[in-house]
Amino acid sequence: MIPLRTVLSLVLPATLAVLPAGPAVAAHYKLFVLTGQSNSLGTTGGGEPDPSPGTDPGDAGARFFWHNVADASTSLGDSGGQFTTLQEQQGGFYAGNATHWGPEMNFGRTFYRAGVRNFGIIKASRGGGGNTNWSKSNGGHMYTHVVDTVTAATTALTNAGDTFEIVGLLYLQGESDSAGEASIADTRLSELITNLRNDLPNAANMHAVAGGIAAAGGNRNTVRAKQAALAAGDPTISYFENLDLQPQLYDGLHFARAAKFTIGERYAQAFFDAGVCTPDFGNLVFIGDSITQGGLGFPSYRYRVFQHLVDRSATYTFVGSVTGAYQFQDVTASTPPYGGQVFSNVHDGHFGWRAFWENGRVPIPSNRRSNNRGEGTVENWTGQAAQYEVDSSGNFVSYPDPLAAGSGNTGTTYIPDTVVIMAGINDLAGGGSITQLRDDLATMIDQLRAANPDVRIHVNRLLYTNQGAAFRDKVDDFNALLQPLADAKNTASTTSPVWIIDASTGFDPVAMTHDAVHPNTEGETYVGDRIAAGLGLIATPLDTTPPSAPPTEKETLDTCYEGNEIWTVIFMNGWNELNGTGAVKTLSGDLTDLRYDHSGSGLATMLDGTATGWDAGNDGDWTIETRLNFLANPSGFMLWLGTGTRRILVEIHADRTQDFGADEFNVAHNNLDGQFHVYRVAHDSIAGVYHVWRDGDRLTPVDGAPYDQTGPDSRLLMGDFTGGPFGDDFVVDIDYVCYDLSGAYLPPGADADGDGMPDEWEHRNFGTITGGDPAGDHDGDGNSNLDEYHADTDPWDPESSFRVSSISEDGQTVSVTVADTSRERQYTLHESDDLGVTDPWTAVAGPVPGNGGDLVMEDPGPIGEKRFYVVEAGLP
């Protein structure tokens, strides 16, 4: 974790943002305790900006008390013994960390957006260390610190006349656990929860949520498994994974800004899942145009939001002046009951309307009120006005207007508690300016606040349409005005928050609309999910595209055929031959290799392994490997690999290996040197690329190569490509062909950047296969990252190092204990009488594999006057 040896002067905020003084009205608070090591503390060494405290209305809505430490005797800073608003905390102790903030920021913001009120967060985190620090029975100082911090916080509440209950524990710890600590991570967490329930005031029903650590490998995998298993067997404990956030570890261990926001959301959702708190939206209205109303066979994104409201058991009542979709051509959308609730379909979405009609700045045309499109303005819907203008200025009609046939308006008015606005695309399409539209939305916000000074307002960025680049740019220009608008409105009111929701980023109007403008089913789901996230109902959906480079090694693939298992007199095991009269087959070498002689033939003859089972899973991630020795290869040899809808074509020539056409990679080497060479291809189906290695050396770019051809093809072919010159006259010995349909795997020892640290180890510790500096020493323990790899120790933990913990003598036997050994390394004990000067170092024990803990190695030889020992760690 963060090295504790680098000590700088503390940097304290100039002022603490304290909750404003107000009338002494007693309240009852639900309190949540956050503790753990550096990702709970939240590091800022990635160079990203702070969370801009105070810019989100939720920052002032949450009560926040903290006291963070580096160790048992070093305080990082506190909130001055009082509750404040949500904000970053003091830094300056750890190099590069001017401040600290972690999951508490978006946890509190998410709760507030979801309508949760009267809650507080008490944070007592530290910069690193194993779970022993939180063990009461082992005298862990963090246990005492958590209890003391919570006691101080609750005393501050009761002194003000408030009451409380401690309902939640947010736990994020485990990256630094030793092997011993990791093996009992479940027991340690269970004991912590039980002790806190007993020792903290009003905490008997405290629900615990453990967030999974994202750094992978070794003890960390054990920690995750133990914590997850504990939660699976105890309904009062929850657990969520964060392995998908590995690409957002800015240094291979610590979460970057975006990941910290995501984890905060996930904590909030876990407590919603457990029923600790319930989202509350009161009277909920959606205001907008056709995209909000729905029609033409589509129910609108509102139905998807409704499903999330039901899933969260949220408190809400849909309000509005219109019920149902735009009624045209007798086309209706299906909105079946969900989770036992009926979709009431009440709203203020008005098909084809402009924002300036909805706020009353421009009279609405009378012919825009038919087909269930509604009537009136925001002030009419909220009971603030009894009339509105139609067709021309000064032409007032009553609300509801008895002449507005087919409007669908019931005349019902409402006081909104929560408003979701998506309006303006028609304004821009009709030639309106972006600034006028912004001002029209500002007027609408003012009108809603006049109806309810405490109304919560969520304004959506406009969606893209498939109407040309110029209009897309106009949408972008307008969307850029929304956050400044929200900031200005939040400055003007401390009781009526305004948030901006972004469902436009990633919205593809080609694939996600049915008419270039209105979302289809996929589009409504996409938009509805992001609006639900904006309301705090779900965590913001992430881009699920995994890293394009395979991060995991696998030496032995699942399905293998020796040459003589492909052909022995006849083809077998599903193998066959395409255009099979142009090649001579014999067994060679030890009679397990297949010699495939295609000399003198112009036929497109290829080995065909499609029916071996290859076509059962070749549309997903897979890996194929073959070991070949070319005796002749004047015109090329093709690996033809179908994925169902695409083709991967790898050309092997006498002097190079390349993709089809050599557009992406073309690597020179000698394929006619009389030696066998291993060719491996791995397919990443989600990223839509493939990777190629020869003898473990990467040939493709790190990000992979794109498909070579498009076409319905699931074949596995090897040999000639066409009836033309390519593929003529090759002769090849085939040792084996193996494939694995369970994933895309690195070959053992693959090292894309040639820095001596294999890709798998580098990805596990630094987030990408090229992310580590071999000369770097991130944990400051004196061992380079390359040395840490050789010993398989943790390059981010100064307590994880290759070391001898003890040496003892019993008679003529010397016992040397190596601490925290790795099961992936072998250890050898060497001895010399004079440090190898005249008496060479001699192995006296080993090599023996590590055991995951302390390894005792013995020298039973006679003891002289002096003897020196060296322990060597190496790969098996």
C-alpha cells in the first residue's frame, strides 16, 4: 500500500465547510461508518482533480465526520470534532497525495439524489495495513480508533439534541493482508462486525457491506473469496465485486477518481438492496416532448425507469396532466405490470412540443393538443395558473380548455417533489438558438420552484439524432450549457437542487432510434438506465469492454491433437481435408508428427478441423496453438480461423508472419531454420480483435489486430488459401494443434514490452500488460519491480519482500526461515565459508517450491568456524 516511510508536512484545508447554523430542531439520523485501508481513505496520487466538493447539491445534504490516520501514532487529520458537509480531507503525509477522499463522496451524493435524508457518514480510515489492525482480540489500533471516532461523532449529535442509530458499515480492506491474514479474512471481518455491533451505541442492527478489492493475485484473491463467502452465508452482510474496475487503478493498486465514484454508488445500492434505506421521490413527474411521452409503438424510457423504481421498492407517485402515449395510427406499446405494480403511465411528456410552449413564453398552437398530447403549461399543471395562451399572444383560454378535443388532459394539478426534464430537441430542430433554449429551461426551473421551493430537479442532456453532423454539433453546444445553468440555479437556492443527467454519451442514434430521432427498445433501455442512475436507483452503467490484451496465461489448452491424432492412414477425431487430393500425408519424426506435403499442387488443399468441436464455441473468446516445422514454404501457409461472422487469416511465410495483406502486422523471422516453432492466436470477441505470438513473442500490436474479412464462417483450416500461387509447394511437419474455447490466453512468459516482467504479472500488478517500470520501486522497500517479479512479491507493499525472517542452529543443523514464500517460485539454500571467494557457493537444500507462508530450509552439514548462507528464489 502507500509507503509510510515518506513523511511530509501535513496540508490542512484552509477552512472546513461546516454545516450552516439553523433552528435547533432535533432530528433522528441514520449513521454509516466507513473504514478500511488506503482505498477506503482514498488516494489522490493519480494526478486527477478533486471531487469538486460543494458543486453537487448532495455535498451539503450529507452530514460528515472524520478522523483518518496513517498508523497508531500518526493522525492524517480530522473534522475538528464536528459534523461538516461532504468534502475532501487533509493530505500531505503521503507523497503525491495533497488531499484524501474515497467512496464517501458518491455514496452520500447517491443517497441524497435518491431522496434519502437525515443520514450521516463517519469515516475512520488509514493508509495501509493488514486486517490485524482491525482485530479487537489482537489489540488492533484501528478497532479502537473506529470506536473512538464513532463515539466522538455520536456525542456531537446527542449534545445537539439529536438522536441516531448506526445502521451501516462500509468496509474496504484487504490489499495488504499477509497470507495468514488473507486466510482468515472472513473470520476477521465477522469478528469486527460483531464487536462493533456490541461496542458501538445503537448499532445492534448495523448492516455491513464489504467492497471487493480490485488488485488481483495471490493473497488478494483469497481475501475476495473469503469476504464474498462470508456475505453469501449471512443476510446481514453484503459484498460486491470491483474486479471490473482494474483498468481504473491508476497505479495498479489505488482507485482513480472515476472508480471511487463508482464504488460510492455501489455501496449505496448495496444498502438499498438490504432495505437499510429506501429511495423516496414523492410526487414524481417527467416533463418533455415525444421522447418522454412515447408513441408509435414505444412506451418511452419512463417504463424502464418504472422498473428500476419497483426493483428498489422506492416511494413514488407518478404525477402529470397526461396519461399514456401519443395516440396515432392505433399503435400501442406494451407496458405490462412489473414486480406486482401497474405502470400508471402518468406524465407531462407532450409529443412534438417545444420548451417555450411548456413554459408559456410562446402560445401553443391549438392543433398541437390532439391525439393525447395534452394542453396547458407548467404553471397550469402545478396549479399556479387557471389560464394559458393559445395560437396568439393575449388569446387566453381556461385550463382545462373544453374545446381542446382529444388532449387527454384530466385537469388534475399536482405539486411536484421530483422532476425529470428532457425537453428541447424540437426547439433546436426548429431553428431555435441554444441560449434561448437554455433560458427557457431556466424559466421552467423557476416555475417549478414557485410551486415547491424544495423540489428536486433532474435536467437531461439532449439525445443525439441521426440528422447530420451539424445538428449533432448543435446538440453538443447546447448540452455544454446545462451544467453552468445547474450551477447558477443551485447558487440561487439551497433547498431545491438541480442535477444534470447524461444519457447522451454513448447514445447511438443509428442503432438506438427507430426513426432517426425517437429511441427504439434498445435506446429506451439505454436512456432509462442512465436516468435511473441519475436518480440514484442504480449504479451508473459502465463500459463493459474488457482490456483488449489478454491478461491471463494458460500453458495447456483444453483440446489437443498430436499429428498422429489428426491422421494415421485416414483422418480421425473430426479432422478432414478440404479439396483433399493435393497433399501427401505421412507420419514423421517419432511417428507422432504429421508431415503434410503440398509440393507441386495448385489445389487449395487445407486441413479442416471444424468438426472437431471447434465450431461449438468459436464465436466467443478462444485460443488456438500449433507447433510447426516448415521444410519448404515458398508461397505461404494460412491459418484460417472463423468466428461465425468474421475471419482471422494469419499468413506464415518463409521469412515472416503477417496478417492477411500485412495491414496490421508483418514480422520478419526465419521459418525455414529446420526448427519447430509455436504459433498461438487468441481471439477477444468483445473487443473484436485477435492477438498472435510466435514462440511466445508478440507479433500483433498490444491492442490486437482487427478481423481480416467479414463473412459467415466457423471453419478451422490450415494450409493453402486459394487455387492460385499462394500456398503452393509447402511441406510442414505438424507436432500438434490445440485450442481452448474458454478464453483468450497469453502464452507462458509472454512479455509484450520485453522488460523482463511477463504480461500476466505486469497486468495483475499494474493494470495493463505494459504498465510497470522494471526499475521502479513503488513501495520503497529497496527492491525494484523486476526484483519483485523474480521473487513474486507485491511491488506495492513495503511489507511484502523477499527476506529471511530467522536463522537458527540445532546441533549440526542450521535452519533458515524464508518469510511469505510464493507457491509460484522455487527456493534454494546455498552456503559458503567465505562468501564465495575461495569456497564456491554450494546448494545444500532445494530447489523446493514455496508454500504460501514461511518456508524452513535446513543445512544438515557440519558447522565450521563460520558459514554464510544465500537463499535464491526462481521460477520452477
